[in-house]
Amino acid sequence: MSDNSDVPIQWRPSASHDALIKRARLLAQVRDFFALRRVLEVDVPVLGARTVSDPHLDSVYTELPQRYLQTSPEYFMKRLLATGCGPIYSLAKAFRAGDRGHRHNPEFTLLEWYRPGWDENQLMEELADLLVSVACVSHETAQRVSYRDIFLATVNLDPHQASLAALAELAGDVAQRDMSDESRATCLDVIFSFEIEARLPPGVVFVQDYPACMSALAQLGVDACGVTVARRFEVFLDRSELANGYFELLDADEQRRRFQSDNQQRRAMGKPEMLADEKLLAALEAGLPSCAGVALGIDRLLMHLMGAEHIAEVIAFAD
């Protein structure tokens, strides 16, 4: 066995003392924002017997007890909403396996909130208010664009009407690998991530009306062109993805179908299937109120506020 006694142990925090002060200030500002608006902070488990089925998210599994570290508090929060608890938010840790990079850490801080009786447009307005409050941006500089318009302007393809073959060809070109066997949603995600995100306008940009195949947990609607779209939005701050929101799906039967569809994709990708969260489905059957919800990455927001290049600079102890 080799002797590592001479190897220095890296015990110091990855974030500076100044970063920790700014982090504490940001968390206090967020809590003040919601306290003034009478939105209740809730503390839900980070360990759960079930987890998300999204093919593009990998959960951390623990054997003692046999649970998953949650990728977000969404399922627990929706169970609270079904009891009539009113508007709620969570400001806590979330976990995603394999997420490493200058903007990713397996453990991160997520702000997630839900507004019963609101739609996605009202929630986008409140999110803009939050960013004005904590990030020194202005309402006047925030922009809203449709997923279709940004696609047409950047790659000259209509994401709703283009053939899967055309999308797979473009996705393969930008990712430099064969995408011919990938799903429509995967091809769109690759094109957006590699070709469009870096060319978004600076500042706050809300991208809305996603293709129906990317609906995740959002309801479907019809846009101004008569095309079925997902009532979903994402928010980018200086070309960095910051938040993801939905006009939430309420139909338990449709949710079960989406769980099944996710597992079909997981099988095709060689990933393990995830059992449906029956307690979430029961809450939907009992009656989830019409609501909109959004999740925002606190670490990424703090990176922007500090001008940090790596997420380790804003987390006390990065992985």
C-alpha cells in the first residue's frame, strides 16, 4: 500500500469568505421577498422512496434506507398543494447524479415555488420581480421569446413542424455524433444547448411555448399559430439557464402515461426504469389545484451576481 502521508489534504472551503457572506445575503433576500408576499416556506424530505422518471435526469440512490436523494422537491410540494395549503416555496438542497462541470455540482441549492390559481404568465412576472429584487436587473431589459421564434431566428427551422430527420441531421452536426436513433425531444435539446443557448440575447430572457414533446410535467395548450405547445418556460440570465417553470399538469391519468413514456425512453437509453410515484398520482386524483410552478438554481444566480466562472466559487464545499 502506498504511503500518502506526504500528500496535503485539501480541507479548506472552495468558496471565499466574501462569497459565503454574499450567499447568506442572497438567501435572506429570497426569504424576505416571499415573506412580503405571504408565500409559505416548507421543509420537505430530500430522501424519497420514488424519484423522477425524466430520461435526462439521474437520481442518487442510497441503500440505507433504500431511498433516492430528490432531484427537486416537486413531488412532495404537489402533495402539499393538494391539501389546500396555498402558495408555497422551498429553499433547500437537491441532488443529481453525474452533474459535474463549471455550472454543475451533484449537490446544489434549489429555490422552487408554486402559485395556486396562477398561470405561467403570472409566474414569469413574479420571477422577473424576484430577479429585479435580488439581481439588480430591470423589468425593461427582460425579454420574452417563443421557442419557435428563437429556433427560426437562429437555425432557420420550425421546431414544431420540422421533420425528425431534419432535426436529427442538425443535432448530429452540432454535437458531432450520430443522432439518427434519438427522439425528437433529445434532438431539440441538443440543438438548443449547442447552437442556440450561447446565441441568446444578453440579460434576462424567458423562452416559452415549448414543443409538445418536451412537456415534462406541463399542461398542453395552443399557441397563436394554432399549434399544440407545452405551457412551459425556461429563463436564461446572460445566456446561462437559470430556471424552469410550468403551468402544471393536473390530470393523474395523463401523468401516469407520461411516466410510462419516460420509462420507454429510459429503456431505449439503457437506463433503469423508475417506478411511478403512486402518492403523487393519488394527490392528483384527489385534486391538485390549478397552479404554476418554477425551480431556480440559487448557485447559478449567485455565480452571476459575483461574476464567478465556476460553481465551486459559490459553494462552501464543492464536490
